[in-house]
Amino acid sequence: MVMSRKQVLVQLDDRLVERLDALAERLGVSRSELLRRGATAVLEAERLAEADRRLVESYRHDPQDPIIVESAR
């Protein structure tokens, strides 16, 4: 399935573009592909961080019984 794409204008400083281009060349991908991968990684990292925050909040709201935790070791 081919997903439609939208062109997005992003301003980056020259040094950052140079570094991105060098990495893209090393990986054998285009700058656009590298930036798509980076955007996907940022979104995935945020999704995982949110899951961690929800887990911590859940344990704060309903802590485990310390006796159960000790007996599981």
C-alpha cells in the first residue's frame, strides 16, 4: 500500500545539513529518508515514554503489595 506524502519545509543550519548528508551517504539513503526515519524514531520514543509515564502513574495510584514483590524474588 502506497501512502501519500506531504512535502514539509524545515529550516536547518548548514552544519546540521552537512552532518545529515554525511550520515545519509554512509547509510546509503536519501536525506529525506533519513529525516523520515528520524521523525519516526522521535514519535516512537515519545510513545514509549508516554507508556512508561502511564505505568508509573498506575503504580503510584495502586502500588503493588510489598509482600507479593518480596515472595516473587
